[in-house]
Amino acid sequence: MNLPKVRTETRGNLVRNCPGTRNHICCGYKTIDLVEGCMLSCSYCVLRAYLNGPSINVHDDTSYILAQVDEMIDAHKGSVPRFGTGELGDSLALERELGLHRPLIEFFGRKKRALLELKSKWASIRPVEDILNPYTVVSFSLAPASIVAQEERRTSPVHRRLKVLKRAQELGVFVGLHFDPIIMYPGFEQDYAELINEIARTLDLKRVLWVSMGLLRFMPRLYTIFLLEQRRNLLHGEFIRGEDGKYRYLKSERIRVYKMLYDQLKSKEGELFIYLCMERPDVWLEGTGVKVTTTEELIRLFDARIKKLYGGAL
Amino acid sequence: MLVEWPFSRVDSIRGFAFLSTWAARGLPVVDSKLPFCYRGTKPREKQHKMESVEIASIDRTDKRFCVSFPLKNQSLFDSLKTFGIRMPLLLLDTKPHRVVTGFRRLEASCRLGLTRVPCIIMSMNEKDALLTAINDNIARPLNIVEGALALEKMLRFGFLLDEIYATMKLLGYEPHEKLLGKLVEVARSDDGVKEFLVRQRANMTHVELLLGFSSAERRSVIAFLGDMHMTSSQLREIFQLLLLVRLKEGKILFEEYPSLDNADAMKLFLKKRTHPTLAGLEQQLRETLQAASLPPQVSVKVDPFFEKDWVDIGIKARNVTHVKEAIKSLDTFIETGRLRSILELTKGTHRN
């Protein structure tokens, strides 16, 4: 689908701390809203509840945005700030057409004090390949092929995403993997096991900077949409309202699935840094065996991981 | 009986300013600055008169301008019985007459056995007549079906989309094509669906969910819920649970469902089908608390979704004895391992 792109007047705070969600541990991410809206139209996407317009809003006043990023990096103390552009849109899907990330990637390469994560489901880094630097992290959301075919219909197939990640590793860039959302449907355990095997076969897991896991969660508005669209995959499990008001799988189920995937990933590479996105401390502990109770603690884990892979370069 | 009844008088009573008012006042009406409903109408010099009209000369089946639902209104009936018809009906000068406004007054008059009703008869095109009808009703809070009827008729009469969107705004709806589509579907639903929506004071979320069922399912859902009193959120949750049952089980076997007389019991019944694990946890909690037989001054509260990994234990005491009794019962509660069992339910590590 070719949604119209509307260049929007760039004003206000486009660089922000991830709002997180009440009573759940946030990773302390910072978001840069270059675009608002996405042409990939995944069925479960949170943007369906947030953004209503038929167009994609584009903020292309580069100097304005870079000034905000620069200010935030300079003001940030005590840890390595991590920025991403994939919060309200896909980082790579529009890059060939708009080229919005090039100045950002170059800026982070010069600044050398923070990381920029390009988070995507669109398997193409060619438009930025020539300027990639160690301060850019290329990340892909990953899901079994059956989910990609049914719920992420306009995205790139998983094998192509993995191929691009491999290419990024060959270019000397660290990569990130995001199992988010993890969807429970009949046979999902087997499909995820195969996906993890494929990842381990394709990538150098020692050069994966981070792996996130987040089971499907969504706002109440999306629950009605899923029901009306008869999304069997998305509504297969048992959902409850979490403390933040969002629908989530029942806690016992979340723990079971996190533990299963965490163990499988760790069995491939014991040093992998795996974190949970927006989860409760008790789920962290039961699902991963790691005791994390606050955002600050999780940020420290990120710092330790970055220090281990980057040494003194950051 | 013939009574002089200039339109400006009708308007001032109702607080409206529809097109005929402009005409009666001789104001210029062909003006691009005017709202769309005034465009294209011509000034009219004629003074319209109220007259008593035989009900038999009115086509009561012609509802093309009717935006009232339901037509039966007990308060209006009682009022007409006591005070008579104080406000004339507005009819088109067709043979038989078509009603523009006053459908509910006409219905009540028939129930009262009246044979004549006070009316104003005038000539206007159908679009103007519909706008007059909508304008006449819009000052009172229209229910969702009435709003839907108004919009559906505008669509059918060939009004432009921006004119319909303007009316949607007046009715309190977001001017959106999808929303309009759903409201049109409501207007075209059978009376059973419409009556249910009005009875339950349905909002747009309810409509959206109800339209998620097929026509046949809708009838079954309405029959299943009957006249049960539900809050807005209970109705929404029951619709959602029924849609979820259909999604998970392929169909809803209403004939196998027990007849339940309250919304909470119905929710519980449906939840057992859609959330068996959660229902199992709830069952275990209930059984453990029942077996513990804690005195009424002791409360043990667990998060309804077993998300929070703690329990709230409270003691309500009016004297020292109450506290001593409570502590003793809690001691037993701990010694017998029942508190531990409940805490395990909240940890999320419990397996059925």
C-alpha cells in the first residue's frame, strides 16, 4: 500500500524518552519521531490505536531534529543513551524514498557517545549501507513465517530479514533481534524453535548486541478491532487487563513462554543479552531468572552489555 | 377550525430557525455563506395556517421523513391525554398527506382514538422536508437509532457527503466514512435490533460489536440477552465475550447455554469458555477461601487477573476481641498452608 506522505511542520519535542507503561519495567529507550505512520500495516500494530490518518507524517527538518538529539545526548549522564526511530513507524521501509536516516546515522558516527537503532521489518539496508558505522545498530523484528504471512503481510519475509542482518554483521555493525510481539497460536512453540534454529544458523550470535522479547499486548481499542476482524492468531490465548490497562496474556502463560524462548536462545549462545520489553519484575525473575526491579537496573544491564562489546569505544 | 399560524411562531416556540423561517421573514436565502440547508430555497410570502385535519387523510405508513424511534412514547401519550396536542403536526400538501414532523404525536393520537389532529400543511421539496424533520428533532437528545435514521435518509435523499458529515457533527459523531457506514447499517436493521439498541442505551462501541455478528447471530444474541438489565460496560464485555466464543469455538451454541438472569452470571459463564485457565485459578481461589472459613472481619483480596504477586489481607475490627479472633483465624489460615496456596496462584508459576 502506497500511503501518501505528508511533510509535516517540524516542531515540538520529536526526541523523547520512551513513555513506558505503568508498573512495568522500561528499558530507558529514547525515541526519534522522524515519521508517524507506517505502510507495512501489521494487523497487531499499536499504531492502529494511536494514529488514525490515512497518511504518513514525515518530519524532515534534519537540523532541528539533530539539535534535539545532540542536546539530549549532552544532557544524558551515567549511561549510554540508546535512540531509535522505529516507535511510530518503520526505520527502513521509507529510507529509499525519503532518505531521512542518512544525516542521523552520520551524526551518531561523529558524536560517538550514543547508539542509534534502526528497527524494522523491511529487509533493505542498501540506502544506508555506505554510511553505516559502529554507532548504528541494525535490528529486525522476527516472527515465524506463518505469522509474517498472516499478520505482517506487507513486510519482508523472515529469511530476507536474516540475510540483511548477516550483511550488517559483515559490514561490522552490531545487530539487534526483537521477538516482539510474540504471538501464541496453535503450534507456535515448534515454529519459534525453528525460527531460533534458523537465526543461529545464519547469524554470528556473538555479535548480536541485544535480543528483546515481548509477548503480544495491546490497547483496549485494538481488542475490539481484533474481534471484529476475527484475528484467530492474535486472540488464541487468554488475555487479561494488565496493571497498565493493556491486554496481555495471563501471567502464568507469559512466564512459560518467556522461559521457553529464553532457554532456547541461551542454549544457542550463552552470552546473549536478552531483555523483556515492558514486563513486571516477577515475570522477569520467573521467566529469565534475572532479578530486575526498576528501569535503572535494566539500563545498567544494557550498559554492561554495551561496554562488553564496544570496550572503550563508547 | 382555521387558526392563523405563521411559521415564525412555530420556530420561536421550538427555538429553531429552519428554512421556512427565513422564507417567512423574507430574508435572502440564496447565499453561499448560509448553511447548506438554506441554500437554494426561495423566499415565500405565504402565511401558513394551522388547521384540523382528519387522520384518515394522512398516510400513516409513509415514514420517509421519520427520524423518531420508537414511535410509541408513553410520556407523550400521557401528556397528550392531559393537555391535548399543543404543537401542530407538519404535513406535506400531498394527497394523502405525508407527515414531515409529528410522527409520535400522530401515533399517540391514534392510540387515544382521535380522528382529527391540528396540522400545518405546506409545500416543499423532499430534501427540505427531511431537513425540517431532522431540525425539528435535533434539539432533543436523539438515541443512536434516531441519529442513524436521520443520516441514512440524508444519504438516500442524495445529500452530499459533506452535508451528511456536517449533520454527523451536530449529532455528536466524528464525521467518518466507516462510522457513517455502521450507522446506516443500524438504520437498515430490523426493528428488533433497533429496539434492543434503544432499550440498552447503546453507544457506538456497542453498535460496532453487535454489527460484528451476522444478521442471524444478532437475532440470537438479542434473544439470548432478552430484557436483562446491563450497564454499558457489562453490555460491551458480554458482546466481546460472545464474539470471542465464536472466534474460538467456530460458532455460538445458544441453544446449549443456560438461561441466566443477570449480567455478572452471564459474564462468568462465558468467561469459563473463553478463559479456562483464568476460570480455573478463580475456582481454586474460591475453594481455598471457602475451606479457610475466615471470619467476616477478615478479608483476603487477590488481583482479579492474578497479575499482582501479592495479596491484600485486611482486618476490620470494632474491638480487641475482633482482632484476636482475626489473628487466630489467620494463624490457622497460614498453618494449614492455604495462604501459601493462594500466594502460589499469584506467582504465575502454578500449573493446572
